[in-house]
Amino acid sequence: MEKKYYLIKLIGPRQNFALTITDSEKNLMMEHGKYWQDIIKAGHVVIFGPVFDANDQWGIVIVETEDGSKPKEWIEGDPTIKSNTGFSYTISQIKAGFVRK
């Protein structure tokens, strides 16, 4: 089966989330990081982490999988999404032209 790549963008509950994070949100973000560890260890994650651009902060995960349903399954199982506290996400397939070995 051919490998597919997806960009997952995790959007916080407010634009300045990283600058105004509460203690309970810090705990939620710790759970978020722990949740992704098994997926990382399984070799599906190419990159994972926060993005700070000039206007916003958000999380990025780029995953590699042979099963197109997995990215949605993974993000819907994420504690941030399950918490119903205002987090949202987008998933975009990447048409990989070149991938490092």
C-alpha cells in the first residue's frame, strides 16, 4: 500500500492561547502530548509541535500512514478535542512530491 501524508492543524480555543494558557489548559496540553507518544513511537509522526507565527499560535502534526482514516481517528481521540473546551482542527492531505529517507 502507498504511504499517505497528512497535515493536522490543532487550533486553540482563542487566538492568544499560548500566551494566556491557564493551569487546567496546561494539564490538558500535557495529556495531549502523552496521547501522541504512542502514535509517535509507532512511527507515524513526521513532526509534532507548536507553531508561533506573527499572528497566531497553533499545533502541527504531520503524519504518515497507509490508512486514510487514521488521521481523523487520531485527532478525534486527542484529549484536547475530547475536552469540548473550544479546540478544533483541520486535516489536509499532502501530495508528497519528495520525502526524505
